[in-house]
Amino acid sequence: MPQFDKITFFNQVFWLIFFFSGFYFLCLKTLLPTLSSVLKVRNKKLQKGTTTASSSELLGVLTTLNSTFEEQFFITKSYLQNSTERISFWGNSENYFQRSNNFSEKLFFSNLNLNKIHSK
């Protein structure tokens, strides 16, 4: 098996250790100090306390979010009501045929009625 070849095994382990240790020291010297400075600044801003501007901003965001949810709720509710009304007529196609103004729907339901007659 090539993964247990004694000739290339040392080379693979060496390069694995080399690249992961290089990645570790790169993160240790560059990434972690910048991350810790960002976290320190964030923590200082949070320790200053919530000001009235931030609480009013939060209130504005919450009211906008609430109004968006309400609007989407009413849109979804109207779509569901419309869908259930249209679906309820599928069982009784004669009623739908009389109320429908769309020619393609009339044609579909008239074919549906003919299919019911032919199947009997």
C-alpha cells in the first residue's frame, strides 16, 4: 500500500508537520492579535452601557421587523384563503364552472365533467 511505503512516509510526515506548524505560527502572530484587539474594542463599547440612541435604534429595528412580519403574515393569509377557496371548488366542478370567468378553466372543468361521465 502506498500510504505505508517506508520510503515516502518520512517525507509526508515532515511536510505535514512543516505546513501545520507554519499555519499555527502564522495564526499566532497575525490573526490572533488582530482578533483580540477587535474583541477588546467591542468589549469596551459594550461596557460603556447602552445609550438612548442605541436603545431607540433597537426599538426602531424591532418595530420595522414587527411591521414586516405582520405584512407578510397578512399576505400569506390572503394567499392561503384564496387557495383554499379555489381548491374547494375542485371537488364540485359544476359550481366552479358557473362562477369562473376564465375560458381555460371552463374548458378544463368541462373536460373533467366529460371524463366523469365517460368513466361511469
